[in-house]
Amino acid sequence: MEGAYMQALLGILFSAVLSENFILVKFYGICPFMGVSKKIDTALGMGMAVTFVMALASAACYGVNLVLEALELQYMQTVVFILVIASIVQVVEMFLKKSVPALYKALGVFLPLITTNCAVLGVALVNVQAGYDFLLSVVNGAAGGLGFTLAIVLFASIRERVDKSECPQAFKGFPIALITAGLMALAFMGFSGMKIF
Amino acid sequence: MKFKDHFKEGLLTKNPVTVQLLGMCSTLAITTSLFNGLGMGLAVTVILICSNVLISALRKVIPSQIRIAAYIVIIAGFVTIVDLLLQAYLQALSESLGVFIPLIVVNCIILGRAEAFASKNGVLASALDGLCQGFGYTVALVIVCVIRELLGSGTFGGGILNGGEGIRIIPEGFPAMQMVMPVGGFLVLGFVIAGSQWLMRRLERRNKKKEAV
């Protein structure tokens, strides 16, 4: 593989996980980030499920987009992509249920939620806009998912501790969680100065 | 339900952003200037009204097993229409909101109202519900925008007033840049939600006092 291509690949990998973290910098997928982050194990399960679906969706949407381009139907992107993602989620759910019951038990409850996770549709749209090829798209999807997992697991572990502390009545629940996330975003801003390549 | 009750629900007691915590992605991502907030709010309101009306009109035709998929297709259709219209007539807005316009498809407010309200109620009531919920969303967005813009860029009405530059309130060099960056989104929304919780508890207490008297 060429050096420049390799660099682009690693650049996408690092920026999607750290400096351009999908949740804390780009704000994709805040709903599950807030909703499924009360316990570390569920957060990890959600993160894994999202990573898996994001990589698959990036691959599938790359292919679908080629078809759309050939037919000059690019304006149908949003509609078609969301349908593709919804069917991928459905197929993954059925496949896991039949052949990997253990994994299904761990991820099952999170899968239906993923259809409306904007990280998945977001990565598919961003891949097309940036003009990534097949490999770069898949790497961007998977790395975005890893970034999501990293953020949600860290956040869940802080939240477990914060829930036990006292805080003003009006800030109980979501407000304090949002402020926690804000401080995490501040920490992740530190990565933005880091240019590896 | 009366218009007043709907309105109060959308604006305060069941506000999509501050109470139901739906559609957080766009709330956090694009609230950096008044222009963005108003534009996003209006786009979502229009889509919400249209999809509520259509879903409510079709509620007896759509089989319940595939209703979610059907809703998503309907919503995605309207989102595409709005996206193309914005690209054609309001290019500045379309550029500054970027990928968050197509992402309205997965904004849980719209799917949530479809499932919770439009699938069970008549066309007119659903349109009204869409209008009120959309209005509540817009108001919440605008509040977050105004605070973030003031603290972060020191201006008011960026993108609309004063030839797009906004009216400068805090002199240059003083505003905290971080407030228009991701950090500010989380912090300001946290404080806005805390404020609305405080306000609601106060109103509740006052109502109880009235009843006691």
C-alpha cells in the first residue's frame, strides 16, 4: 500500500477516535450517550453494538451510493441510507439471535435503538461527502464506533460516581450529566492540538 | 385537548428538549448562532407538522407491525424535500447546518411524536401537536443559541442582524471561545435544563399553595 494512503488511513483512525470524537466533538449519537450510560456494562454493550453496525453500515452505504450515483439519484441518499441502515439492524438482530445467542443476549436490547442513532446515518453521509473509498469508509465507521464506545464507557463510569454525590435539586439527573459530559468534552479538546500526521 | 394546554405542554411541561430530552444531537451541535437555531427550529417544525399530518391521515392504513419503518420513510421523504428547498433558496443556512439537516430523519422528536401522538389522534389535533412541539423545540434551541453566542462570540443575532455579523455586546477579545465549541454546548444545555426544572418546580409549588388556600 502507498505511504500517503496509509497516512490518510491512520489519520482517519486517530481523529475519529480522539480529536474528532463522534460524541464529544461532533455531537453524533447524543441520545444513546445520555440514555444508556447509567451503568458501565450496558454502556460497553451499546458501544460494541454501535461499532459493529457503523462499520457494516459504512460498507453497505458505500455500495448503495455507487448505485445511486450510476442512476443519478443522489438526492434520494437520505431516504435510501436510512432504509439500508434499518434493514442492516434488522438482519444483524435476526442473525445474532439464530447463530450467536450469547452475543445476542449481550447486544439484543440495544440493536433496535441503533436505527435512530444519528452516529450511524451521520457516518454514512459524511463518508459520501468526504469522498472516501471503500476501505476508508469502513475504517471511518469502525473508528467512529470505537470513539463512541470510549466516550460512553468513560462517561458511564463517571456517572456511576456522580449519581452517589450530592448536588443541587434542580441539577439532579440530566443537567449534571450534561455538565459532566461538558467537562469531558473540554478534556477531549486537548487532543485537537495533536496532529499525528 | 385545547390549544392552550397543547401550547403549555410543548413550551414547558413537556418541552421536547428540556423535559423529554429528545433531539439532543442537533440541540448541541448547531446552537452557535441565532440564525442556526431559528433555521433548525423552523425546519424541524415544518417537517414535524407535515409528518404528523400524513401519519395521522394514514394511521388506519399502515399495518402496526411495519409502522416504524413506514414512519421513517415518510419522515425521510419530508426531510429530503426540506433539505433540497434549503439548498435551493437558503444556501447559507444549508451550509452552516451541514449534515445535521439530513440527520433530522433520526431526530427522535419527530418519530417520537409520530408514535406517541399522530398514530392515535386525528389530523387536526396532530397538526396542532406538531406546531406546539415544534415551537417548544425552537424556543429551547433559541435560548441555548442566545446564551452560547453571547458568551462565546459576544454577539447577538449572528447570521441575521447587522449584515450577518450580529450586534456586538461584549467587546472583541473578551468572549470565551470555548462556549461556541462542543464544551459550551454541553454546559449551557445543562444549565438551561436545570433552569427549566427549577421553574417547573416553582410553578408546581405555587399551584399547590393556591389549592391549599
